[in-house]
Amino acid sequence: MTYWELIEKAYTGYAGYLWKEITFQVSPFWKNYFWMLIAVSAFFFALELIRPWRENQAKFRKDFWLDFFYMFFNFFLFSLIIYNAASDVVVRFFNDLSISWFSFDLTASNPMRNWPWIAILLVGFVVRDFVQWWVHRLLHRVPVLWEFHKVHHSVEQMGFAAHLRYHWMENIVYRSIEYLPLALLGIGLHDFFLIHIFTLAWGHYNHANFSIDKRITGGLTFGLLALFIGTTSFEPSWAITPLTVLSGIAFGAIVMGPIMKYLFNSPEMHIWHHAYDLPKERQYGVNFGLTLAIWDYIWKTDYIPKEGRDIRLGFPGIKRFPKTFWAQLTYGFGRRK
């Protein structure tokens, strides 16, 4: 099959799959990414309505509907489509290159091909998050990339949907850099979707107008993880029981609760990433973690000087920054003023 045929097959296949998702022809529900995205968003919006961290902030905060539109634009028109279309093509290209130059078959030599599925998923998640952490630092450090990243930092009132506002060029930068190590590890499209759903939910949480005790976060996270593994495991010997889920909740609350803030990102930590005012020695940003916070603590980029609930958000010049989707869509190209 030629490269063009691979691309054509990927796009037509995705278009058909997306239609099946929208019309509820994909089951079980956790495999239906379209409605899963909406369900996760509705869940965090409900939490913001019930128990807001910033009580004086409007329920439908500033630019809420702009961010809501970004959800569909970024997560379907670019993120997943590019990954899906590039999947077979990129693997094929680098594998052909490796065979041609070194007589080494990357696909056949995949070190994780015989690993348990859950282990592949875990490694894929950690590797992807680590690569994204470094890419995120690049977005702040490289002037050209920062111009694109300003779209995300133009949020002036934080809420779950702020997670979804970012320039379409970020998808290209992130996916281009993160894809190769995942592909070479054997992380397929199905695995990527599952990782993407989890990181999507955590990204919503990081940006949400919501604060919760870390013991509760740990209990919910590991309880849901136990349930997820039990209901999606490919191992026939696994039997999900209420005791299994309760064990996961207890482990998460008691053992992991005290260290959750060092392992995973949170609204209390991520709010400082969006802070308007930062010390001069932190001019290129802080708290770059997307899902995991541990990278920031390892590389000393963590910064939580106090409770940041009501701090000013944005960057110098934000008042002159484009406010509409179409203006933001083309922002970052051409000469900077």
C-alpha cells in the first residue's frame, strides 16, 4: 500500500468512525470519544456550578462559549484526525527508513509488543506526558512558539473549558514531537485514545474553577483506575468486584492522598502557570506539567508561593490580544507588533 493510500484510508476511516460516534453506533460508551468528551466536560461544569472555588466568578465565565467551540475544533478537526491520519504513515516512513539504512525493522523489534496491555498503556501515558512537558517548556522558551501559545494564556477567567483554548499550531508541534517515541513503543490508536481520555479529564480538572482535598482526588483516581482496568482488561482472569474498587479507593485516599500534589497537576498548581505576574527569574514560566506534576518538582520549575485562587491571569499586552476565534486562528503568523 502506498503512502497516499494509507493517508486516504486513514481519513475516510476516521470520518466514518466519527459519524458512528455521533450517532451512538460505537459501544461501550468509553470507546465513544465524541460523547465521552461531552460527558467529561459536563461533569466538570457541574462541579463548578455546585462547588466553585471562585464563588464570585460568573457561571458562564468570560469567553466560555469561545472555549466551548475550541473543544470541537481542536479535539476533532486537528488533534485526533492528524494522529489518525499520520499513524500508519509515520510508522511506515520511519520503518522503511530504518530498514533501508540499517537493515533494522523497528516494528518487528518493538520491545513492548509482548507486554501486558495495561503496562503498555501506563508506559505510553508516562512517556507521552514527559515529552509533552518538554514541548510545553519549548512553547514558553522559543519566541515564535510563544506567540502561538499566547492563545492559551489569553484566558482571563479560569474554568474547565480554558483547557480547550489553544492555537491549532500547538497540535502540530505537540503531535509531531510526541508521536515518534509513542509509535516506536507500539502505542496504537486505541491505546492513544484511552490515554487521551484520561489526560483530557485531568486537563479539565487542572483548569476548573474547583478545588478538592487531595485524599478525595487520590481515592477517586485510583478507584476509577481499578474499575477501568477491570472493565477493559484483556486478561480473562481479571474479575471486577466491589471489593476491588473499594481497595483502589482506599489505596488512593490513604497511601496516595498525601503525595498526590507532587505526582499530579491540580487547579491550585496550574493557576500559577497562567499567572500574569511572576518573578523575573521565572520569566519563561512555571508549573509546565500537563497531567503529572512530578516533572516540575524534579527540574525545579514548581512554583506555588501562596493560594492563587484570585490572582490576575494572562500576560503583558493581553488587553490588546485578539478576542475572536478567527483572529486567534491566524495569530502568530507574520511580523509581530
